[in-house]
Amino acid sequence: AAPAAQAVAPPDSTVFINEIHYDNVGTDTGELIEVANPTGADLSAWSIVLYNGSGGAPYSTRALSGTGELVVLTYPSNGIQNGSPDGIALVNGTTVEQFLSYEGAFAAVGGPANGVTSTDIGVAEAGTEPVGQSLQLTGTGDSYGDFTWTGPVPATAGTANTGQTFQAGGDQVLTVANPGPVTHQAGTAADYTVSATDPDDVVTAATVDADAPAGVTATVTGVGTNTATVTFSVSPDAADGTTTTPVTFSTADGSVTTEFTLTVTTIDECGQVPTHEIADVQGSGATSPLLGQDVIVEGVVTADYQSSGEFGGFFIQDLTPDDDPLTSDGIRVFNNTTPVAIGDVVRVAGMPAEFASADRITGSETQFGSRATITDCLIDATPPAPLPVALPFAETVDGVDGQERYEGVLIELVNDDLVATDLYTLGRFGEIALTTGEPLFNPSSSDRDRADLNADRILLDDGFSGQNLTTLPYTVGGDGMTLPRIGDTVAASETVSGVLTYSFGDFRIVPVIPGTPVDFERTNPRTDAPDPVGGDLQVASFNVLNYFVDFGGFARGADDAAELARQEAKLVAAIVALDADIVGLIEIANDDGDAIDTLVAALNAAQPGTDDDYVAVDPPAMNTPTSLGGTYGTDAIRQAIIYRPAVVVPTGPPPSDPELLNPPDPAFPDEPLFDRPPAVQEFVPVGGGTEITVIVNHFKSKGSSNEQCGMPDPLGGNCDDLRERQSAGLIDLVDRLGADNVLLLGDFNAYEEEAPITILEAAGYDSAAAALADLDRYSYSFDGELGTLDYIFTSPALTPLVTGVDIWHINAPEARALDYNDFNQPQLYAPDPFESSDHDPVLIGLNLVPDVTAPAAPMVTAMAGWHAATFTVTPGDDGGAAVTAYEVTLRDGNTVVETRTVSADGDLSVTFGGLRTGTTYTASVVATNAVGASAAGTVTATPFVPADTSALMIADRACPAGGSITWTIVNTLGIPVSFDWMAQMARSTGTGVVEAGASTEVTTEFRGSGRNAFRVLVDRIVQDRTQSALARFCTPAKAPE
């Protein structure tokens, strides 16, 4: 291709482009090009050719004429293009005299300037200037090189520019005053004058170079004086249309030609006639179908937010809406410089645009920007009544949200079950998200999909642009102090209405009067403590949201000592009220121990007694110190375990093998699996009981992103793949520890239906909170959706020992404005548990020590005998503590005959003798353990005389020489027998009992001087034959008789 020709703008040219206007705020008005001809050359062969800088082609050619000093060409709206860049060629015949451009240079393609590179004049109109300005040459002389471009400045079409003097040999030249272009109201009469003045000479001629339009007469006056005038008189009969009439004024030094442009039309008193309805601008899609096009719409102002500190701009709504329910009849005008008021009817001229604010969600608001022209029609109208609308909106179809059809429209929510579902920006921006029936839950924790959730949500905005304003419009009972909780309801007496708009990722309702209060009712009340969970041991998991005692650098959390004191006061209040014996803490500073030591000291100072004091488990060193001095993982935060030594004791130090606690990531062997390794400790109850292994976890965040995280999961979000591997690694850790009774607790950064959780459940671990009701099963709120990220899982062996569970909702449903940060409204802070963190604590109860009670009543059986009875005890339930003894009491009626204590370790049968036959006796037996005595077990027995007494005998016995002799009484009866005995030579007597089928011995003195007699008497009514049958005799050195 041939190189472009050199730029053309010769400095000695005496015919040159002198003034340009191509762009202004709103619809371009009064566009013009003025050509200077100080030497009075004949311009009949000259022309102006406009070039488009996008492609370089010409798009308009206008001829010049006359010999006037200044020739003005006017153009309709957008007749001259708006640059970046565009150009103007001044052509004499076929010779390009000048090729100038604005907003950059380019090479012409086609037309007389083909191949010529333009000369950028160096000034431009940005499109923000008011109507009536232009770009101009300034200076003194008669050729192009004598002048310099300037502007935008007020236009001077038809006269020398501000700061410009044409001089040729010292003469001053004509100055022209031209009112055109003029728009005239059809059917009316008016005069318009065009004049020329030469201060040092008379005007010798004033000629109208073409016939005046029909119904218009031109009258010349003042010729021969310094000022000549041409008056165009327009009659009521003038025809509609636009005409341009050249006028030439002459002096002895030369002449100047100007053009008077007249448009006769029916002028709407409100300005230009609307070109579209608002619904046309909005369209039925997500964006306007008229983007970038000049349109004019009319509407009534429904809401005005132009005042300082308010939302910004105003909203208009069509007084004659269309019949299409999918198109909105309202729109926002982001203009704060043209004052309006509610009820004003205005026309807005400009280009519709989509305003996409910085947010997490793709979306935009159709609006007119600040460059739009607003014309007050000077008519007051009553704005339309708010359109009744019920949540949920229609779901998104083909990328168009159901809310779009109401964008910019004044609406009123008619639902009677509106509840708060998002309070995150309530304090900062005065916003609260509403839904219907019950708060929204994350799709991973509910049966509702994302489209359903988005349709059932709207943000209520206070209409102010400021942050952390002292007055909050959305409170419980309208007291301005008590902020609602997620789940609290809009009071039945309240009306929620305003303009629906979109910004910062949310469709929102903005009240017509900013700051209009809406009262809430407390339907999700606070509790001062978690619900009781029972058991002899309580264990909690609590993410404390970046508890650091250092400031700046890599530290997180509180910004200074004052904020730390506020943060610590809230955390201490929460943990003390939680009243757990073991607490797994998440997001403790991974420093050299200062943070956990400081928190434990503050907790113990607040405890009611020393038995409630805590001790922190000392973690092993896993790595070289981080910038904060931490050696348990490489992150700025870690997990910690605190416990009450009055309740549990560690069985030993925690495991310390880095390969065990933080093995390589299977997918990235050069990287550890955890940057926050699990904290592990085994405990046993004081006094004994079931040992448990506590493992505190903090899985990779959903807000993280690195190579280990992999691609975001459609359900689980960022880092779901890594969290799945961390779940598998946690299961492997438990297996390698060989632990049976295991608690896996902490912040797992995964909702209930996501894979990291289902992997643990498939391995046999049970989420204790699964026992809670659906609406109570949440620990975190994100983007106005509740869900569970915090868990306590129990191993199969430990699950039966769980006595209860609670998620204490002190943080997830609360407004962030209540936390420790000092930018919040000062009147809201309180040193209480609420909004002490962003996660709710989870609490479970366990029965690790068997329950001990008094024993159950023992069973007792009886064997009635001959003047005797044997009672045998069968032990019952010992109540969890060993029985030490049994007390057996024999009664004859209400009279206690005898009481005996029987050791639980010995023979549990006892025989009472000396009883009357035919009398019924009652035996009661009481068991005793460390707790106390049981109820009595009872039985009765009635001694009797057996039919055959011969089975009771005295066994044969060799007679000793002297000293003593032992007699053996043998009972082959099947019952016990009570007897009396008598040793005649020894003159001794006694009693005895012989058990059924057993024998007993009696030792007496043996005298060698005669026959020793030993008799056993059972019945006192003794006959000789009976007595002799129960007698034995023994003489020294003789056999027994």
C-alpha cells in the first residue's frame, strides 16, 4: 500500500476552518462549522467534506458560497460525528486546503482527501459540556497560522471568536450577530434579526442571497451606517419546514456571508416530542434494546434521591403504561444537577445505558446517565400508586430475572410473612434482605435450588448513600436500637414499598422517602445459654474469628488494643455461657502461644470458681516458626484445645509426628495436606470412664484459590476437591491413631450435602447435629443463606454415648453491626455473646462415666428345716458399683429375731437355728454399695418336724486317751436342723446347726476316768429311744459305743 500523504493544514491559508461544535451533554444541539474568509475570496468553488475516523470514509459534503468574512454551516442533531477521531476537510475545487480532525488523527479513505493524514487540532468536546459551546481559533491576523485552537468555550457562530481579531493592513473587519438556527412555533408571528457591525467603516450593502421562505419577509435596514440589519418577519401562515437563507454584508474592505436557518414547527411546550415510551427503553430482556441510541421519554417523578447523602438521581414512571407485563414502565435518571420533585412531569433526552456496579453477581440497571437532558414540563401529576407485588418473583428464564419487569417501578410487597434473611450490611449500608415464610438456606442444606432462592429475595435499602449512619431504620419494635435477627418478621402493621432497582448485585426496594422505618417483630428470640445437652461431659466447637493479640503485619482480627478488648469481652462471655468441659477453638492466632494464653487467662478470670478453669493443650512443634512465631502449621491461624482439669485429664501429650498429623497431599505430593493441621488430644474423665480422642479441624476455605484447590465445584464451590482429600486424610489419621471413641469437630467449610461431609458419614461418622430440626440446623450465614459449616462428628463406638446436641445461635442470625469493630454504631456494642464471631458454636453432651445408683433389691429364697431355716441371696443389679454386703434380718411377726451381715464376696446363704416348728418367720435382705442400700427382698419359712428323723446321727469316733474329743453330727436330711447338745462327763452344753446334707463338729473336754456321753437333742420332749438314737459314748481306750 502507498504511504499516506502528509497532513494538510497550511499556516498561510487565508480561507480556513475557524469554529467547530459537534458534541454536548444530552442530545447534540446547534452543531456547526464556521469558515473564516478574512480576505473576501469567492467561495463558490469551495466545500466542506466530513470524514468518519472509523474507516476513514467521507460521510457528508456541503458547498460554500459568497465572499463573506465568516461563513457558518449548521447541521442537525448528530449531523457531525462525535469523534475518537473524526475529521473535516476544507476543499477548493478538488484541492484539499485543510484536513483537520478532533480526538486523534487518521488517514482519509476516498473523497478529495484520499490518502491524506489529518491534523489533530488538539482540543475536543467530551460530551459533558452544556449546549452553546464550541471549539474556536483565537489570536490576531488574516491566515490560519496566526491563530490557535482553544475551547470548549461559548460559541460565537457568525462573529469573530472570543479573543480573535481579523486584521489586514490594520483594518478591523465586520462582526456578525446571527440568532440561528431558530425554531419557530407554527401559527405565530415573530421577528428575527441578523446584523453586521464594522467599528471603523460603514456597511455598504446587506443582501439576502436567496428568496425568503413562504410566509417570511426579509427587510434590510442600516446600510450606510456602522451596523446593518436584516429582519426576518415570520407570519402565522409560514409553512412548516426548515430553510437556510444566506445573508451577505459588505464594507469597503470586503464582505462576510452568514446563514440564517429557520425551522417552523409545532413546538411542544415540554420541549422535544417523546420518541419512545419508557417500556420501549426497558424492553423485556436483561438490558435495554435501545442502548447507544438517542431517545426521548416522558414520565412523572415517583421518587427523588438527588439530595446530598441520598441514593442519587430520581425515578420516573410512564403515566400511560403499555400492556406488556414483561416490560417495566419506570426508569432511573442518574442526574443530581437538574432539580426535580415528586409529581413533576419531565422529559428526558439521552442515550439509555446499563450501569453495572462492582459486585459479585453479573447484572446491571437500565438508566439514563448524567449527560441526559431533563426538561420540566411544568405540569404536576399524581404518581401512580405502588404496584402490588408478591414474593417470590418469577424465576430467571433465558438470563432474564423475574424482577426485571419491575425495574424502576414503584411497588408494594403484599406478602404477610416477610422475614429477615440477610443482615450483613444492615449497619454499614442500611440494608436488610427479606424473603417469605422462613429464612433462606443454602441449596446444599435445603431442597431449594439457586433460581428458587434468588426469586424469593429482595433487599430493603434505606435510600441513603452514607455508611455506618447513626440512625437505623430497621429495628425491632421501632426502638432504633434493637436490631432484628435472621428469622424475625416484618411487623403486621408495616408496609414495604418503594422503587425497585438493581445495584451491587441485588434487586432492592428503595423507599420513596429515604430512611422510612420498617419495624420487625422478634420471632427468632435469643437465648442466654445453649439448650441443655445432658451427659457428664460437654464438648464444644467454636470458630472465634481471628483472635489475635498482635496488630499489623500478618495479624488479623482486632486493629488495636481497644478493639481487642471489645472482641475478647464478647468471646469470654460466649465461652463462659457455653460452659463446655472441652472446647475446640478455631481461628486462634498461630503465634508463639500468646493468643491462646491470653484468652485462657481472660476466661479463668471470668469463671465462677476454680473448678471451671481451663488449661490449653500445648501443641507440638510441627514446622519452623512462621512470621508470627507459630509452629503448628503454616497458616496465620490454627486450632486449639482447652479443657477443664477438674473434669478431664489428658492421657498423655498430643501426637507430634508431622507425617502423621500433616501428611503429603496425595494429589500434590510436594505440598502438605493441611496448612492448618488437626489438633489432637486424648482425654479421660477424672475418676475414670471412657477415654475419648478429640480432633479439631479447620478445612480449606471456600474463599481460597490455589493449584491444590482445583476447579470450583458446582455444588461445593472453591477448593471442594482439596476438602474431599482432607476428609479422607482425617479418616486415615484416626485409623493410624488406633482410636475408637473419637470426636471430629471444627469448621469443615462444607455444607451438609457436599462431598467432604458425605465422605465422613460414609466412613461411619455421625453428625450429632443431624438430630436437630431442619430450621435449627445451621451455624453460618453467607449471602443471606443459612447453612451448617461447623460440626461435631462421633465415631460408631461413641455415638451411643451422646446425650444431646445444640447449635447455639448467637452469631449466624445476628447483624454484623453488633460485633467488636469500632466503625459500627457505638450504641450497638455490648460485651455479650451475640455477634462474638461469625460462626455459631456447636455443643454436645456425652455419658463417659457409668451412672451409679444404690443396688436393686436382691432376690432371696428359703429352705425351712427342723427348728431351722436356710435363706439364700441371689444378687440383683449392683447400680454400677459393687455390692459390699448383704444384711439379713429374721422376724417373727414384727419382732426381730436376729440380724446378720453377709459379705458379698462369701457364701450368700445363711441358716438361722433355734426356731419353733410350726411358726412362720420372715427374712428380709438389703444389699449395700458405695451409694447406699437397696430396697429389701423378702421371703418366709415355717420350720417343721420331718417324718423321718433317723437321717440325723452322730458319727463314730475313736476314743482318745484324754484331753478333748470332737464329735461329728451328720445330717443326711434334705433340710437344715437346729439342735442342742450335752456332754455329760464334761458337764458342758451348747447349740448348733447342721446344714442340709452336711455335717458339723462339736469339740468337748474328754475325761479318762469313765464313760463320756455326748447327746444331741432336737426336740425338748425327749423319749429314751430317741435320745439314745442321738447319743454316743466313749470310754478311754475303748471303741465308741
